[in-house]
Amino acid sequence: MLADLASSGAIPSLELSLRFAGERQKLIAHNIANASTPDFRPLDVDPAHFAQTLRGLIDQRRSKTGGEHGILPSHSSKQIRFGADGRVTLNPRVPSGNILFHDRNNRDMERLMQDNAENVAAYRLTAELLRGRYEILKSAIAERA
């Protein structure tokens, strides 16, 4: 019964979103740390691609179960792999559109800072939404209003 509660509604998609944002933050931090390293090429994954993939997983769950319950099916794409255990593994690529500097470093600090701020905001929002869902479950289990 508890497993059904934890895999219903938005909880599975929020958990995947939180894992994605955490993994992407590692990439962004690595890119920022190596911004002045010669021959360094930053790596990233497209958040819009993740959103599209997650939307497809939710649609598959809805068509399979007829509603908003059940675990999300694991599906992989070129940039993202979802493990059966809930892990999110990223397969990043070199983004295009950056500036190639004389040291053959392909960086754009403004873009890196923007990606960092957007990813942190997405992580915080997702964590807050997930916390709210868990609080609702906690109240229901404790039989409190």
C-alpha cells in the first residue's frame, strides 16, 4: 500500500526531475570549474529534451494504467538513461554556439551562469513540490487534517 502511495500522482515525475537537476548540476559545476582550462569543451544536456522525455513517460504510464498511479516506465534516449532503480544517467554533449577562444577553449561564462541559476531554481522548485507531496502523505498516514 505504501509503495502505491509513493508511486502515485506526481511523486515519480518529481523524483526523476530532482535526480535530473542534481546530475545536471554536477555537469554545470564541472564546466564552471574548468572554464579557464585550455582545450576544455563544456558538456551539457538539454533540459527541454528531458522535459519531452518525461512527458512521454507520463503519457505511457497513463495509457498503461489508465490514470496517475504506478511507476514510470524506464526509457532511455540519446542524452538520458533512466535506470530501473530510479537512477538518472546523463550522456552529455558539447553544446554549440559558444565562443572559441585563442586557447581552444569553448566557453561562454554568461551561458554557464545562466544555466547554473536556472538549474538551481528548477532543483529548488522540484524539491519544494516533492516535500509538499510527502507532507500530504505524512499527514494522511498520521490521520491529521
